[in-house]
Amino acid sequence: MEDVNAFIRRLNSLVSKICVEEDPVKSDDIIGQLMVMLERINQLSLDALQKLPVEQQLQLQGSAVSLWNVAVAKKTSGSVSSLFIAKLRHLACNIAVTSSLGNTNFAVLKRHLCMTSKAASDWLECGNPEMADQCLDLALQALESLDFSSWSSSDGLTDESHPRGAHWLQDLQRDALKVYCSKGQVYITRGQHQEAVEWMKKAKMLLESLPDESSIVAMHCFNFGVDAMKRKMYQPCVDWFRESYEMGKSNTPLEGSVLTKILRLLASAYLEWDPEAYAQKAINAVGLANAEHSHPSGLHLKVKIILLSNGNNAKLQAAVEELWSHPDLTLDLATETIHLLTKHNRLDVAVKSCKVLGSRFHGQNADSKLKVLQIELLFKDKELTQAQEILNQCITGSSTANFDPSSLRTLHSLLWEQAAVVFENGDFNTALLWYNLSYSLFTHYMELESPNIARLQRNRASCLINLKQYNKAEEAVHDCIKHDSRNPYTHFLSFRVALYNNNSLQAIEAIKTLSASRFDNEADCSIKPADSAVSSLISLAAQQAFEQTNQEVTVEALEKLVEHSKDHKQLMTTYRCLIRLKCTSAEGEEKKETDVKKVWSYLKSAYELLQKKGSDGSHTQEITLEETNWFMKIAWNLAIENSDSSELTYKFFSLCAEFCALIGQDKASLGRQKTCLVMAAAACLQTARETIEAQEKSTLLEQVLDLVKTCRDVYCQFVGSEVVNSSDRALVLLNLYEFEALGKLGRSVEMELFAKQICSSQSTDTKTIETLAAMAMEPPCQYSSLSKKLLTVALERHKETVPVEVTRCSKILHSLIQLSLGDGNCSDSSRTDEAWGHFSDALCLIQNREQTEYPEMEILWLMTKSWNTGIYAYGTGKVEEANRWCSLSMRLLNYLTNFKESYEPKMQALFEEVSSKMEDAKSAEIKLEP
């Protein structure tokens, strides 16, 4: 510990500050520092404290006195909390005791006893028994130092022999009594009643010398009983109340009203403990209380005991009449008693009592409360006609009851409760009757607020709608909107009226307003949270519209439900309903196409929701699979049904594939996914072909490539470890789609690489290669060189087959020759040489009689093509070239059968003429017509 002098100086400094500090925050901070310093003082040894110099002891005592005076001043002014006062006094008494250790001066010890007991009382007021116990321990030490036990014992010195005389001894005994009672209170606060009993025994022993203080001990026992009652500790509770009563009758008795209060609480404790086992004890206690000091509360308690013990009507009636005749009976206690009778099904007694009380109490509040109570009892007794008569009297003014606001609100609640009961049972006429009476009371007394008017009108409107009185219901709804335009229930009723009036436009408008409405006060909402209530109302609106076969309104309601609902199951059901409704609409073609596009948007939204639920694992797998399968089948069927629209086919097949991907990665699912992707790619490609706008076309072609890639990935998963068969129909189609998309996108390099890859596979069908060759010549690409390469590969493969498919070869050669020569007016020697080679191949096939005969029409075309090529060469001065081609044509003529006779004479004559003039002819152009 730091130097003692410095420590005491610092402590005195803080005490000086707290004496003048007015700021609560700063004061609390100083108190905190002082409490820490007190702990450090308490850590010192007893020897060290006793050896403190007199000067330092005086300084500490001065600080203690200053703190105590500050506490007294602040408590008197009421400027600080009780906790702050308790801390100040705690510091003061502890510092005072510490600074006077070993001091046996009677006055000092007496002062310590006073300070510590008061500090303990303050801590008990703050509900801190632990700190109070610390102070009480110091108080007990002071009593011990005063040798209190020897001075107060019967065999000790006489009062006159005490140093201070008899007066001081009694004063000391009073302090001790206070300490013992406070110790008892500490243990009571902890719930330790047995320990409290021991301390109260010590306190009772002092009453022999202090008989006038018995009332104080009695009140402590009473308070202990109340505490035990609050804690539902009935055995100690009863014991304390009995002890309190016995002591309250002693030398200085408590007032009669206090004693009877103790007895009433004792009776209540017996009732709460076990009304059957202790009913007689309870009745004895309350009977004694009523005999000593009659009070309405005691008579009410007697009625309660009889009810709880199932007493007969005669006893009950006598107890009730005794209570009603008491001059101090209040209206509140009377109504409480009637409610008690009602609760225990003694309606006959309660009804009779209302009539008696009506003549007993007068005035606006009394009349209105009793009238409401009477109506409530009639409702409970099912005397509805009589209740209605009383209400009509109140409304017409023939009754003397002028309702105060509180009674009027209670009456409205009773009427609404009664109406709600019959409404639930389907008796809408009677429900409307009670609501109308409530409305009449409102118009008569003008006491309901706007929200309550709106609520009442909504209830009336509900009854009128169920009674099919739609015009009156509409008037009620309009009044609702006037008083509470934001309430969703109001707009739901507006929707119902419009729906049943077959006003679809107004019903749709009401749905939109309902969707945008909110509860200003969530207490008005019967479903929590309020957002769920709005969703529930929209769902109910959709259901009712569907029951009315109003598809337009149903769809609008379901679409709004999708915007609001956060419940996965409800959303899935909503999407299903929307899809079914749209799919079953049988209107014009334009409307049908719009509906189909809507269905696609519903399916897409459902897919996104299922995908999200699947990723976060917040939904069971079985439910998700069942839902996904349903949506997948719908997407597939719509893709088939809309096959005349390539765009819709593409969209639905793509979506179907996405649903398949959610189902799983088993063989069946992968197979379905592969099929959907192939179909989607085909439809997307067709859509691109039909599209005119360049950017849109390009986007679609890119989408084709993505679909093809995805499909290939799925196919690889599908076959797994098996060898991929490149002749698989699906792969062939994918190859064709990819090649065409690349061509239309103008990606020649990628086309070359792709074609090379295809041709390198020996399992690739020659027909596929021929198709690719044809695609290479389609606009806008028209890659003739690539087409020739592909046709050459196809031709070579055909030649390798046994037997050779001559017809297929003839067509390939036809295409190759056409690509090389064009229209025949070709002056490029490389192209003509290339064409000559193809002609030579054709001639070989024609001459090979072991194979299928070469098609005659193709031979005719070859003959004509070669002749025209020769004539063109002749016209350009290439005599030898002309002779070569014309000679080839004449050779081909010999292989004609059906057409030879038609062409031979003319060609022979022309060939001879050309041959004779070949050396000197210049540029005449002769065209041979087939």
C-alpha cells in the first residue's frame, strides 16, 4: 500500500470533492474511487489499523462525519438516488469503524451502532442484502464491544448500575432490536426463512424489556409474510402472518384495521396454498377479521372462499347479501365480486346482485358500469333477447344509463365478442344484429375512434357479403376506407364486393391496392408478422376469385401473391396454379401466345426459386424433386406444343434442361437433359435463321454454341467411362449445329479446325461430312475451299466402301466440278485442271461396269459441262484446251443410253465443224443446249 499519509490525504481530498460536487456523473465516479479505497483499507491487518497515529485517526473520523452529513443533506433534499445514499452511508460507517478500532468509548461505539444499522436499512431499501449484511456485521461487533449481552441479561447488573443508567440501556436495546430485525430481513430477502426465524426470536426476547416495541416486530413479521406470499412460499407465509397477528395483540396492540388486514392476508394465503385442504382455516381467519373489524374486502374474501370450497347457495347468498349491505362497499369491489360469481358459474346469484346494486349505486359511472355488467351476465346466461331489449333502451334513451367512455368500450367489446361467436357458427343475420347495435351505440354516444369505426364497418361488411347484400356491404366498405384507408382488411373486403358484383376491373384494382397496403399498427393484425397477413389475404382473394371462375382476377391475385409471399411452399403452389390457369385458357391466337410467354416467365421464376432452395439446403430433397419434376414436364410439353414457334421451343427446351439439372446426375436425368439441350440448340439455331436483326442473330448463334458445349459436357457425364461414339445421332446433330453457327458468325478459322477434327475421326458418317460441305457454301460464309476439302474427304471414303455407292459419288463429283468451274466460263487453269481431275474420276466410275451404273442424268450433266468448258476455251483462243474438253464430252456421249440418239447427231456435226475450223476460228461462241 502506498504511504499511509498520502493515502489518507487522497481519501480526504475525495471526501472534500464529494461534499461540494453537484454533477451526478462526477459524484458517482468519486463514490466509485472511494469504494475502491475502502477495500484497500479493509485489506490492512488489524494491528496496522490500531497503530495508526491519533492525527490520522482523527482525519479519517472527520472524513466519515463529512460523508455522513452529506448523505443526510442529500437524502433530505431528495436530489440523489437511494443507492447513492446507501453508498455514502456505507463509506461513512466503514471509515468510522476503521478509524476507531480498539476504542471502547461508549459514545463512539453507540455512534457506530447507529451508523451501521442505518446504512444496512438503506441497502435493504435498494434490494442489496449482501451489502446490508456487511453493515449489520459491523453493528453486531459494536454490540459485542459494548458487552450488550451481559448488560441486558436477567442475571447481569441492574439498570441503575449501568454506567449510563437505565435510559441508555433501553436505547441500546432498541438499537439491538432494530439490528436483529434487519438481519431477519436480510435472510428473508435471500429466501432463508428458518434463519430469519432465529433472528426474530432474539428480537422477541428483547420485548420483555421493550414491551412498547412489539408492534414494530409484528410489522416486520407481517412484511416477511407478504414477501413469502409473493414468492409462493405458503408455509412460512402462514407462519409469519400468524406470528404477526399474535404479536399485534400484545402489550402495544396494532390498530384493528391492521390486525384484520393480517387476518385477511392469512386467509388468502390458505386459499392460494390449497383451497380444499385449508378452506376451513381460511374461513375462520376471515370470519375473525370480519368480527373484529368488518370491511368490504373481508366480506368479498368470504364470498371467494365459499366459491372455491364449493359452498352451497344458501351460504353464498348470505355472504353476498352481507357484502351488499356494507356501508363502505365500493362499486369496483362490487363489480369484482360479480365477476367472481360469474367465473364460478353462479349466474343466478350474479344477475340478482346486479338488480340489488342498481338500487344501491347511482350516478353516471355507476349506472353505466352496472348496465354493462348486466348485459354481460345476460350474454353468459344466453338471455340474448333480454340483453337486446336493454341495449335498445340505451340506444333510444329510455334507459337511465349514460355510458362513460370506459363502459362504452367494454360494451362494444361484449357486442363484438358475441357477434364473432355467432359469425363463426354461420349465423350471419344475428352477427349483423349485434354489430348494428354496436354501430347504433356509436352514433348515439360518439365515443369510438376512427380505427374502431373502420373495424366495426369491416365486420358489418363481412356479414352483409355473406348475406349477399352487396350494395349495403359496399356502403360499409366505403365508410371503412374513409376512416382507415391503409388497412389491408379494408381493401380485401372491397375486393370481395367487386368480385361478387362481377366487376373484374374494380376487383383487380382492389387487389393492387391491397398488395400495396400495410398495417399502421401491427396490433390490428391477427397474423404475425404483418407482411404474412397481407400475403394470406391475397391468397384468400385468389381462392375466392377462382371459386367464382373469374380467371382474370385469379391470375392478378396470384401474381401479386408471388410478389409478397416469402413461403417456399406457397410460392410453388402459386406458380403451379398460374401455369394451369394460363395453359387452360382457350382464347384467340394472340392471347394464347401472350399466355405461353407468361407461363415461361412463371417457369423461369420457379426454377430460380428451386435453385436457390437447393443451394442453401433449406428444403427437403423429396419435396424439391417432386416440384422440379412437375415443372420439368410442363416445360417439355409446352416445348412440343409450341413447335411451330422456334423461339418458344428453344426457351422451353432450355428451361426443361435446367430443371433436369436440378433433379440430379443419375443416368436417366442426364439422358433427359441431353435430349432437351439438343432440341434447344436446334430451336435456337432455327430462331437465328429467322431473325433479321444482326445483333440479335449474333446473340442467338452464340447461345447455340453455349448450348452445344453444355450438351457435350452432359453427354460426357452420361457415357461416363464408356467409349464415346462419334456417330451417335446427338453428337452428329451437335456437330452440325456448331458448324453452322460458326459459319453464320463468320469464324472461318474455327470452322477449318472443327472440320479437320471431324474428318480425322474414322467413325464420322460421310453424309455428315457432305452436309458440312453444303453448310460451308451457305451465306454469308460461302467457304468454297473448305467445302471442296470436305467433299474430297467424303468422296475418298465412298471409294473405300465395297461396293462403291456410285450415286453418292456422282453427286459429290457434281458438287466438286461445280465449285471448280462455276458456270463453265472459267479461265483459271488451276481450277480447270482441278475440274479435269474430277471428270477423270467420274469417267473411271462410269467405265467400271462391275459397280452400280452411273446415273444417266449425271453423265448428261458431265457431258454438257465439259462441252461448254471446251467451247469457252475455244472462244478464248485455247485451241488445244478446247479440243481436250470437247473430246471428253464426246467420250461421255458414248455412255448415254436414253439421251444418246437425241444428242449424238448434233454434237457429232458440231464437233466436226469445230475441228475443221479450229485452227483459223477466232472467237465465235457456240452454246450447246441440252
